Amino acid sequence: MPVLPRAAAPLLTQALGAMRVVVVTGPRQAGKSTFVEHHPALKGLPYFSLDEASILRRARENPPAFVRSETRMIIDEVQREPDLILAIKSVVDRQRPALRGQFVLTGSANLLLMKRVGDSLAGRAYYLRLWPMTRREQLGLGGAGIWGSFFEEAVPRWLDLVRAEKTPSASWQTSSAKGGFPEVALNDGGLDAADRTLWFDGYITTYLERDLRDLAAVADLGDFQRLMKAAALRIGNLLNQSELGRDVQLPAMTVHRYLNLLETSYQIVRLEPYAVNRTKRLIKTPKLYWNDSGLALHLAHGGAEGAPTGAHFENFVLCDLLAWRDTLVPQPEITYWRTSSGHEVDFVIESKNRLVGVEVKAAKQPGMRDISGLRTFLAEHPKQALGGVVVHGGDESYWLDDRIVAVPWWRVM
């Protein structure tokens, strides 16, 4: 499999020059190990993977001795031995002068949310999230979507900006089903439907039987897997934990705990609502998405290859937005907007107190009826909102309103 450039590479370079510890986190199989092993600034560094039983045993038997064994080191899957974090803190605090990039850690869980982690390494570490590969990363372009350009260019130039993009056209259905995990997406153009089914089955089994057990004790893996499927069936919907509990016949507290575990291990994404002090009442419940549209599709269909829906397309676009967001400092905010009267915008990007609304439509030629939410949003935020972008499944780019442009998904992603 080729080693392709990742959008987060420049940020990793910056973090290595500024911080003593860099923690690269994200979903299992997103490419974290390959990312750090092949980064130019890290080539030749001693590499220790806690997936290897002998190395994990050494780390558990004597964490302080383990982290002092090399001046600089990469530790892969560090969440498997949380006691290493306190040992690393002790080493970097005693290091004089401070050594930038002394420890590079990777983990398939959000260490900041793990109860067993004794310290956040505040002031010592930078946390970099790596998501499954974006389409532009899969094409070898080492980037995410051109979302930042909508803030850099004047609105009247948005149409020219989009039309100037030369990325090849593609089917959103095929791309959404494939997702962004490197093993699925990059194997000679991506695995076929049958092979994807096998790979995703293995991914879920490994997650349930090992990764999840590293995080917490789960009494019934069958209950947990049923909740995973129920969550995958609700992508893009408001997160109603009571409804989820009724569907899978689990107590509310169990549902709450299981969702937290899924979030801690970067399986689900809770998208928060955009909210400012406005006269209209806004919905304040988060929306539920998955870390990868292909995995969500597999879970929803119980292991069979199903047809992607508009919700999977929406999830696919969000994954690109998250990957783009997490390459920037300071990070833009990605939220959604919905009022109790039914007006809605799928995604709101906020950067430096300016807003761009993004609506996702699977249709090939969205029209005026598809932008009522965007028009209301722009009217509600006349000073902050620059304009709106309708990402659609067709091939044409055109204006829908004074500040709303319709763009093919493959031109912006």
C-alpha cells in the first residue's frame, strides 16, 4: 500500500517543534502508526507498539524504566497502558533543557476522556486528531476540502473558485460506501463490496473484543453491538438517548455509558448545535454521526452491503470537515443550526467570528426549495454569515441566490 501524504503533516511538524509531547489520536486503523513512522521529523526514532505483547508487558511492569529507556521515542497505542502518562510527565518535567518532540504517542482513544489516565499533560502535550483519509488524501494531494477558501475569497468569487478545482468527478454513493480507512480505500483503488464486508466485520470484532476492553468493562458485548447498530441507523439525527434505550432495551444509564465509550474511542461524533443569543428558540440537542461513512453503512445493514443514503452522504461530508478542522490552529468550529420552527442548516463553519453555512443534498441539481434553511440562517446572522454552500451529488456549479452557491461535492472535497 502506498504511503500518501496526510493533511495533518504540517501541523505535526509544528507541534514537534513547540511541545515536549505530541499525542496523535483518532479511530483505530485511521493510519496513525504509518503517519508518525513516515513523518520526516520522526524517521529513525525508536518505535514501541503496545500491540506487541512483550513490549506491553515491559511497559506495565515498570512504566518509569520503560519511558527512560530512550531519550526520544514513539509509543504506539499508548491507551493500553495509561500509567505510562504519569511516567512520561515525570521524565519531561525533569528534562533540562526542555527537549521538544521528546515523546510521540499514538492512541485509539481520547486520553482526555479516559478515567484511568492520571494526567492530561497540560502545558506539555499537544493533541492532534487524525481521522480516516479524506478524498484528497486518497488522491495523493495531502489535504482536505477547500472549506477555508470560502473564508479567504470574497463571496462573488466563490463560483470561480470552485470551478477552478481540477479534482476528478466521482460518485458520492461509491465514495460514501468506501469511506476513508486506508486498508479499504487504498487497496488498488479500494476493496470491492464483498471484501469491504469482511474488513469491516474484522474491524468491529477487534474493536469489541480488544479495544473496548482496554477502555472499560462491558458486561454484554451483544448489547453493545446492538447499540452500535442503532446509532449507525440514526446518523444525522438528533441524539435521543431515551429513544435509543427503548429500541435496544437498555437502561438509560447504560446507553449513556456506552455512547461515552463510543465517543472516547472516536467511533461516534456528537455534533453540537450553533447557538447565540437570538430571539428564535434553537434546538440544543447534539446530532449523531459516525467516524466513517463506510463503517456506518456496514453497521446499519448488519454486515451486508447496503445502498448509501443522503444521511451517509452527509456523514461523508462531515468527515472531511472534521479532518480539515483538525489541521488548523486555531481550530474552526463545526456545528449545525436548527430552530424549533423547522429551519435547518446541516453544518455551520465558524472561523474568526465569521460563518459559512453548508447544506448537503444528494440531488444532482438542487433548487430554491433546498435553500430555505440557508436563507433563513443568513438573514438571522447578517453580520457574521458570509454565505452558504450547497454541496450536491451532481456535476454543475451555479448560483442559487445572491450569497448561496451550489457546488459538486467532488470539487470541494
